[in-house]
Amino acid sequence: MPDASHYSSAERLRDGTALVIRALRPKDRDELVASFGRLSPRSLYRRFFGPKRSFTAKEISYFVDIDFARHVALVAEASERRRPTIVGSARYIVIGPGEAEVAFTVADAWQGRGIGTLLLRHLTQLAHGAGIRTFVADVLPENSSMLRVFEKSGMVMRRKHNTGCVQVSLQVA
């Protein structure tokens, strides 16, 4: 199993577009913040469960300064205007023995192209190697695209409907 902090894998989207799934690096700070800035208010709401216009320095540090043991983050990088651009990100955060919470973002212009599925597959590989057996996530009921990614993952999925969200549990294979 590769070291999560140096993880990198070349991929192709269903339409043939080249993509790299790789570990988030500290030098990605500005690009990651810019990637959040390219999200629509709807996408930000689906990710953060409320309106989000900006991030504090503390929030940015939380997203970028990770240890790759209890907090693992991957980005999907594509070429836009001949420069590498973060078009998606995924992370897991260990919340208990063998259990981690997952979260994803995909740039609006890139949604529906399989990036969430690829990020989940790579995150699952790293999690499995780290002894994670269960992913959990809170998903807004209206976020049918994220629920579909989880459903099609091939992992055993359980749902629990709570007020305002769907709690998902996935058994990491």
C-alpha cells in the first residue's frame, strides 16, 4: 500500500479526459481555496449544509494541514487552460477505531463525469490499507448525485434518515 501522503494515480474520465488523483499537498492551499470559490452556492450548501461565502484562516488550515494518518485528503486535478486545476477533492477523517467520516466536493462544471466515483475508489483503497472498515457520511436528501455515488460504489450501504439529512454507512471492502 502506497504512503497516502505521496499518493498519485493517473486516470481517465468516462469521456477520455485525463485526470490525476493525488494527495493534497500544503502547497495546494491557494488552489484548494480557489476551487471552493468556483463552487456554486448550491454546491457549497450541499457540502457544508449551509450558506458559505468564505473560509476563515482556521478553516483553511483544517482543510490543508493534514497528517495523512487520521486525516487523509485527495484531490482530482485536471488541465484547464493548460494549467493543473483542482476540480474535486475528497477526504476521510478517522472518528473511531476502524471508522472514518468522508466528504467530497466536485467543481460544478465537472459534476456528473465520474470524479466523485474515482475519488471514492482511491480513498477506499487508502482507507482499507489503513485499517478503516467503515465510512460514514451525512448527506442532504436532495444531494441525489452523492447518494448515487455511494449506492454504485459496490460497498454495502446502510441509510438512516434523520431530520434534514441522510446518514450513510459504507462497509469498506
